[in-house]
Amino acid sequence: MVTCEHGHLDDFPWVDFVHQAGNPNCKGLLYLYEVGASGEALDVEVKCDGCGIRRRMGQAFGPNNRTGMPACRGRRPHLRDLDPNGCDQDHVKPMLQGASNLWFPVLISALSVPQASDDLGRLVEDNWAVLDKVTSIDVLKAFRLIGQLKDFSKYSDDQIWTAIQKKIQGTGEEVEDPDDLKSPEWKVFSNPTKAKESRTFKLRTVDPPTDFTKYFEKIVLVEKLREVRALIGFTRIMSPRDFDNAADVPPEQRVKISRKAPTWVPASETRGEGIFFQFSESLIQDWVQRNHAYYREFEVGNQAWRATKNLDPNKGYPGIRYVLLHTFSHALIRQLAIDRVRLHQCLHHRANLFAKSR
């Protein structure tokens, strides 16, 4: 396959690649030959039986692959059309079918944090997937008749309708940045005693392990959690994980999922648990100061990496504390995975002993 930075996808231009500027009108059949044992692109050769020209597939890859690679046509196979705005890429890039960087989803995720201060309001939030279809009190009564609102048995139609209207109107608070979903979540998890509990959200503060007390301000167990993930597009070649926020992905590199502006997007709901760690800020600052000599080294590395992605090298540097938090995250994930295996082995061993005792 061939693709470009804007996410267009097309068939590999075999005729153009083999003939380059030699004889593009040749009608000869093309054959693939393996001239080595590895099966890699360098050991695969394309030959035209019409004019006898041949070329190694390895020449299609790498920084010097412009020769014989045409400009992008702007093809969007998932929408069955060509991009009406065209494409400004003067040559396409080859990619193996099924390659891991052929498709990256651009996802926006948000945690469902209760906002209502009363039981009825929280019930409305939990059942909003159904209640947002209620356009009148008559529709509400119809929903009750078909058993869609069993959780609201102790509330009257008027009470539920009032709560729905209150939910639609919102709290009246202005959102500072609609693209920033992390700051509101931080405010809730960093103040667990003030968090409102619901059927899908429950927090519990626990003490850190004895040997690590000084490193953390607090640790919060998230016993119940609901996350919603929405697909707003996708990218090719460049992963959205290179950015802190999906909103930071350059719009020209985010492929649209519909021809027109969508009125809805695919989404999924996940329920689970989690752990929230809040480090001691004074210890973090002390670590940053002690490792300040590495600051410039990390910054230069980040600039070089952004240059390979055709991004502004002077933006997006997360800072040296990112190295600390990133390392801690991976160590924690590894430890949790090990503990899970040990728990499974323990339960399996006990099950075997129980079976033998019977």
C-alpha cells in the first residue's frame, strides 16, 4: 500500500515504480521475484517482461524513495472517494499491508464523574443514555410503561421531568477549556472526600505503604469507574500517542471518519477500577533540581524526535519530570501485572488442593 501524512491510502503504483521515467506507457506484465532468502524488501525484485526493466522493492522505502513514487491522489477508501480538497504531498510513502502504523485511532476519553448533589440527579446522570431521548413528559410516561425507568420507581413523573430539565440546562458554570478533560478529573481525584458517589463512581483514600509514605500526598483507590471513549478520527504513520491530548493532533493529519461533519461519533463505555497517585510536590521539585544537568539533553532529544515527525521542535517538550512519572508508570504497570499472575497462581493452587481434599 501507499499512504501520506494526511492519511490518504492507495494501491502501490507498480508501473510507475518499476519504469520510473523510462517507459511509463509499457504494457508488459510485471512479476515479483525473491532473489534472497530473507523475504525482506531488499530481496524482492519487480521485473517487467515487456521492456525487461527490473527494480528492487527496497528502493521504495527510506528517505530516498521519491524516484518512481507519484504524488498522492488523495484517495480515501474508507469513504469510497477522493479527498475533495486534494493533497499537497508530492510523493506517497510505501507501507506493508497490515503494518502497525497503517491505522491509529484518535480517541477522546472522559471519566464519568457525578455532578449532581442529590440522589435523583445522580440517577438521571446514570441513565442519561435513555433519558436524553425524553423530549416531553408524555414520552417519559411511555418509557415508564415499557419498563425503561425501573430505577425511578419512587419518583413521580413530574420530579423526573424536572430533574431532566435541570440536567439539560446544566449547572451554569463556564467551562474554561472544553478540550481539557484532565483538569476537571484532577480536581475530583485530588479531593476525594468531596467527590459525589454513584453506582458507577466511588473513591476511597488509603495510606501509602510504610516505606513510601514520604513520597505521596495521597493514594486513592477508585473502586468504581466508568470511562467513555469516542472515536473522532484516525491517523496514519504518526501515532496520536505522541501528543498529550487528542486535540493537539494537527488537523491536517487527522483523517475524517465521514464525508460531512458528523452529528455523532462511535463511542464505547468501559467500567472498571483504578488507582490515583498524588506525589509530594516538594520531593518532585528536589528530584528535578538534582537531575537538572540532564534537562538540556532530554530537550535536544525531544526536538530531534519532533523534527522526524515534521512537528515544531520548539513546542511540546513535556519537561524532565515527565521522565520520572513515565518511568514510575511503567514500573507500576509491570508490578501490577506480576501481582496479578501471582494471585492467579495462588488461586489455582488452592483450587487444586480443594479438589484433592474432596
